Amino acid sequence: MEETKSINVYNLLIIDESGSMHSIYEQAISGINETINGIRNAQTDYPDQNQYVSIVTFEGNGMNAVKFRRDRVPVSKVEDMTSKDYRPGGCTPLYDAMGKAISHLDACINEGDAVLVTIITDGYENSSEEFSGRAVKELVSRQREKGWTFAYIGANQDSVEVARDLNISNAMNFDASPSGTVHMSVKYEKARKKFLKDVDFCIKERIVDRNSFLGKLEDLFVEDEK
């Protein structure tokens, strides 16, 4: 019997750390750590998937506006986020965070690796210096052609419209309150599990051209009717 080939799965979280996130500070850290724990569980549930975690936060402007908190760390070794890793303050360089985080990961991984990029923000872009919205949209488009999957989760905005402008089809609004953030984390966990189930399908069915499958997922946030 042919041995099942494993696949590397990169979970890239791009998290708003601007001042407005202070009102949901504790829930934001808790939600990130719950996601990390969910990825740990996924490593057990899907032993053919090698799970890696990258966490990038963004706030302010200048050289230190985008911070790489975790960089392609095997989930078995990744540490939970603490108050030292997440201190909301400053403005919202969303485009720079997306541009730098996506470009960095793209340069470090191999063709055929699975990638889920999740952006969580409670406000609009307002301080990027290196990347424009158009540049980020073109970058997202190129990565989707490679099979990457993107999800945009936003508060205080029309997330579907903002995501569409960035060529991201998976979008979800959330209420920037403690309870709203908890609800968002639960719904995101369901979506992430759906993505990993699709990755597992690719492995089990030996789908070589994953670009035609994973990169076109457009219903991660559709509730399961069963």
C-alpha cells in the first residue's frame, strides 16, 4: 500500500495591535491562544499534517510597526501569547502588516505547502508606509493562485467590502466587545477546522494540484447546516 504523504500547513495570523484593540485586550490574547491550542489538537487529529504557526501584530508606524511574534514555529514548540507579546497602542498599518507577513512567509516555504492566512482587525487601514491597498490586493491574488487561503475578520467596518477590495472572499464581521470577540473566536475555530478537513481531503485523495482546490475556498464562514 502506498504511504500517505504528509503536508506542511502554515497558519499565519495577522493581528491588529492598535490602540482601539485595548477594549478587548484580554479576549484578543485569549482568542489567539485558543487558536494555538486548536492547532495543537489538529496536529493530533491529522498526523499527516505538519502544523506551523506564525503570528504577526501591527500598530503605529515606522520600522517597528509590524512585529513578527512567532515565525513558522512547529505547533509542538510554539509558546502561548502573553502581555509581553501584545500591547495595544498606536494606529493601524494593515497593508504593511499584510504585505510584509505574506511576502516573508512566501519566501520561506515550498510549493505544495498549505497556507491559511487570517487577518483580524477592529478598524480600517490608516498608517501604512510601504504597501498600498492595490499592492496588497495584487499580492493576495498571486498567493491565491498558488493555493493559499485567506480569511478577513473585521469590526467597525463592512468586512465583506473591505475583504473584496483585497481579493479576499472569506470575510466575517465581529462586534468589538468582550462577548463579540469570544463569539468571533468560536466561529473562526469552526472555519479553521473546515480548512484543515479540506487539507486532509487533499492528502487522502492524493490531489497533487491543490491550487485548484484549496485556493478557491470561498465559504469558510458558512455555518454547517447539519
